[in-house]
Amino acid sequence: MYGGQAVRAEMIMNVLNKHNPDADSLIEVGSGHGFFIDEILKIKKFNIVTAIEPTNALAKSLSIKGIDVINDLIENVDISYHNQYDLLVNCEVIEHLFSPSDFLIKCRDLLKKKGILFIT
């Protein structure tokens, strides 16, 4: 699992460095166990790294690792987080949603004006 996340992190960083090399903030929606964030933290590019994870046990494990966690659904994220992130990553979540369009609007709200949205 970690090997795949390292490749994913490298690929995302290549895109980010090409299109927004000054980016310093990332939010991941649906972080699960935090394997992707673990790989991103190794790169040491971001000053702000936040996870959105609605599952209580997973959010707690992320918090224990020292990761800033919003333990809720993206639909409930406080407006104070809007326009705060250069990069939003979401892997294997959108296909489970009842309203992908509402989800995408919320993703847009979290991103800065030239932010990048990465979805798989």
C-alpha cells in the first residue's frame, strides 16, 4: 500500500511543481489511515497539511500521528477553511457519493483561486 502512495505522491508533486510551484498547503478528503499524507509529509513541501476524515477511529489515528484532522464530512466543513488550500487530493471516494456535484462544489470552496484538485 505504501509503495503505491509514494508513487501517487510523486506524481502529484510533479504536476503541482509544474503548475503551482509555490504551493504550500494541502488538504486530503477521505484520508483513511493516512498513508498518502505519510508520503506527502516525507517530501516536506507543505506548511499546512489537513485531513478530512469522517470515520471517528480513523480520524483519531490521524490525530495521534500529529496530523491536523477535521473529523467530519466535507459537506460540514466550517467556512473558515474556505479558500485555504493550494491542493486538494481525493482518492477513491467520489464514486461512493450520492451527490458528486455537491462534493465538487465543496472541494472548490476549500481551494484557493488557482488551487489544484486531484481526484482518482
